[in-house]
Amino acid sequence: MPSLVLAHTRYQLLEQLRVPIGLLAGSLFPAISMLAFVVPFAGRDPRAATAATGSMMLFGAMSSALIGLALSVAQDREQPWNTYVRTLPAGPFPRFAGRILSTLAVMLVSVVPVLLVAALLTEATITPGRLALGLAALVAGCVPFMLIGLFLGFLLTFKAALAVSQIVFFPVAILGGLLLPPQTLPGFVEAVSPYVPSRGAAELIWAATSGVTPGPVPLVMLAVWTAGAAAAAAWAYRRDEGRRFT
Amino acid sequence: MTVLARAVEASRRYGDVLALDRVSLDIRAGELVGLLGPNGAGKSTLINLFAGLRRPTSGTVELLGGSPADPVTRRAIGVTPQETGLPESLRVGEIVAFAAAHYPRPADRDELLARFGLDGLVRRQVGGLSGGQRRRLAVALAFAGDPRLVFLDEPTTGLDVEARRALWDGVRAFHEAGGTVLLTSHYLEEIEALAERVVVVGEGRVLADDTVRAIRETVGVRRVSLVADDLPELPGVSGVERSDGRIHLVTPDSDRLVTALVLSGVPFSGLEIRPATLEEAFLAITARRTEPSDETRGAGPSDETKERSHA
């Protein structure tokens, strides 16, 4: 069984690496934002620079998780190849695990440019232990976005998934305080912010990297979003299976 | 002989469309069976049921006594993907390795590629293959797991003669080594070249299940086309159609028909005789079968009982 998971992960990774546009989109935008906003405005303040680096990593990882999965799942569903893969002797697990593992790999690769900019051009500081903790928080915080990506991918056509995942992504990232620190957000945004999943994920990363105490509401909401997105993704998956394979 | 795949009274409905109507069929080990029928006859639906992609609405479908929905059962089969859907960015070797990873005893990669004339292309990306190479790769994938039973759905549509023959050789080699094949095709020629047994399906039902020779005689109808004002009663006409001012007659015996036409003294012009297309032949078979079809259906279960008592 593990060899099958490996085969599917390898297959998914090869597809993504050979057409690296998704990988570039996931890593370039946050790296450019780092250069344009974080380096000139917060680069000299170690605390702010570290927090902003965490936000930008989450921004990139979120886009790989949400947009990346929504598009790859929606696209696979439209390919006749998908039907062939269903005839191979494997249950749904290896394919699912392959998707998740390859998305995680792409997510982690996409944060590298941000980390490099932070390390070379800002005063952001971190210990190796906190960095590892921060990456773990990043993965945990991205779970609901992977699930939302799966939900959209199983529900929508490729073109619709392309539009909807972007429309969902940007407001959620902004409301979560990833592009501007929460303290500087306008009042009404700050009122909504604790209830979007990106805020909870960001709080988790800030806590892991700099030891600040996360707010309870964003963390509870993150858990609620994760459970809700899991239910929605499972529903969309079953609906799609029922339509095409019963 | 061991039955590798069996459908018993299998029906499949898509909404209001009845794609398969109580089909019973046994594929035994070592057979090379051709599944012949016009588009929409139910060929692909039947293969989808055997491959575990769809479940029958009623009746049962089995692979080696198990359910096609069970991945372990599917280790014994190989299926061809549509060549248009092969992942463009992957290399030939990577795709073969991916398919092979699903099977406990996969075929040797290089031997497999050589069998389908793809040697030397291991590192080529699918996007850079010609149409014929893609098609051969798609067919080769069905053999990647060294299966006992292979389903080939329209394997050579759109291939040139040479590529088609190369592919046929690959299929024959598999069969000669003891492999079992279920092959669908539009082309009577392809079925004739490969299959020993032919199952003709139309409108979701099995219309005939016999040796290639017997089916060819049934299907070997001709189309006699001419211009005439009015025709007398002619012998052996199984279908009449009028279009563009011409009369088209479908008949199993064009010689007798033309002789009778000439002897009748009726004036006519522009006489043309050509083999009927498969489509026309099927219409002829279907028309002939409409009346005794209840009888044929009645015979189905009794055949099955006979086979069961053998087993």
C-alpha cells in the first residue's frame, strides 16, 4: 500500500513540476510582496518582520492548498485519464493521499523564496526550533484550505473552480490579516477577522514563531472551519462519485 | 473452462436511457472475443461494468467470481485509457511505471514497450508522441500489469494500416501466450482479424453470439442501389430506403436480387452494388430480430442453465 501512495504522489508531483506555473504563482507573489512591502516598511523591526514573514508564508501556502487543489481536482475530473485510473486496482486512498502529499510538498517549496527574502533582507530572526514549529503550524493551519480546495474541485468545473477559488482566496487572505497586520486593519475588518480561517491559521503561526499568545476565538473558529470544510469536501466527493461512477 | 468475466441478466439505465437490457455473457479463459455493434449499442457500457466503473442497475457482473468494484479483483484485468487523455507532461516510462505500480507482478517495461513498437521512447514526453504512438501506448498500458483478461475499447480507430497491424500483432502475442481479450470495434475487419468468437450487440441487447464465420455470413449483406420508378416484389430484400431519387435495397444475396430485377423487365438505371456498412448490416439484423426477439430472450436463461449444469 505505501508503494501505491508513493506512485500516486510521484505522479502528481511530476505533473505539477513539469508545468510549474502553479508552483510559481504560489511562491512568486508572496516573495514579491515581501520585497515590495515587508522589506521597506517592516524590515528593520525584528518582531514585525518575523510576523510578516509568517503571514507571507501562509499566504503562499494557502494559495497552493486552496487554488492548487481546487484546480488539479477539477481538471482531473474532466480528463478521460481519470476514468482509466479508476480501473487500476486501487481504492480511493492512494490517490487521495498522493494529492495531499504532493500539495504539501508544493506548499513547502513555495515558502522557500519568502524565507530566503526574510533571511537575507530583513531583521527577522528565528531559532531552528521555532522555525520547525512554525512550519508545523503552517501545515496544520492549511488543512481547512486544502479541504476547501477539495470541496471546490469536486463540486465545480475547471473554469468555475479557477474563478471561484481566486474569489474566495483573496478576501479570506486580506480579512485574515495576511497582507496588512491585524492592528492596522479598519474597524469593520478587524471585527470580522477572528471568524475567518486564515486568521486562526496566522495566529497559530505567529504563536509558533514568536511565542505571542494566540486569541481563543480565531483558534476555535479555525477548528470549526476545518470540521465544516471536511464535511463539505466529503459531501462533494460522494456526490461526484455518485454521479459518475455508480 | 474457467469463466473470467460473467454478466448475468445485467441491465444498466442512465436516466431514461436503457443502455444495456438484460445482457448475459460469459468470457472464458483463453478466449479472444470481439464485441461488435454500432455506436450507442451498449459496448462501452458493458466494458464499464466489467471494469468496475459503473454498477449494473439490475442483474450481476462478476470478474473471476468477485466484484469488479473490488480493487483486488481488478488486478486480473487491464483496461485501455483513451489516448486523448494521456497526461501530456509525463514521460512514456513514467506512465508505464505508474500503471505497473498497481499490480503485484507487472510486465517488464522494456519488453512491453518493444511489444507495441515503442522501444526507444521511454524518455519521450507524451506530448511529443505521434497519434499512432499515443494509441499504442494507451493499448500497452492495458498490458502493464500482466493481466489475465484485457478489455480493448476501439483500440485502432484512426490508426494507419501499418500501425494497426503492429498493434494486432501485440494483441495476438498476448492471446497466444494464454491471455484473454474482449475487444470492441466498429471495424468488422478488425474483429475478423483477431477474434474467434463474436458477440453482436444492438440497442443494449446481445443480438448474436457465435463464431466469426457464422456472424460474417449473417452480417454479410449488400446494398443494391439504383434509379427506378417502381419496383416489383424482389426476393431477399431485408430493407428498403429511398433518398436523393435513388432506391437502396439491403439484401444478403445481391446476385439473386439483380437476376430477379433484370428478369422482371422493369426499366432501371445507375445500378450500384457495394457491401453494406456495418451500420446497415446491423439494421438488417435488428429488423430480422424484432419479431423473434422474445424467443431469443427466452433462450438466454436456458443456455445459461445449461452452462451452469456443466460447471
